[in-house]
Amino acid sequence: MPFIIRGVSLLGIASAGTARAQRDQVWERLAGPWKPAHLDAICTRETTLDELPQVFPTMLAGGSFGRTVVRL
């Protein structure tokens, strides 16, 4: 099922064709002055790829709130 139907957003930056120096500069800004002020309120849970299967049942049952960050 597509993300949009499930209410899921996959956010990121398509930077593959951009020079490395410029990508580094943008990522540095995204981690600093451009970082959303309310990010802590949005991200309510962190998990790893290995732990992800245990997260899905709670999400599918409607028991999750906010966004879950998957640490690679």
C-alpha cells in the first residue's frame, strides 16, 4: 500500500547529483540552524532496523503518536 494512503511520510534529500562540498554544507545547516525547533515534539520514538518488526504491531493497532526515527 502506498505511503500516502497509510499517512506515512518518507522525508529526505535527493542530493546524489550535487557536489560533495555543497551536500556537506547543506547537511551541516540541516543539523544546525535549519533544524526544526519542534523536532523533539514530533519525534516521539527512535528504533533501529533490527527493532523495527516489534514497532509495527503498535503502529498498526493505532497505538503510536508522532514520528518514529529509524537509526541506521
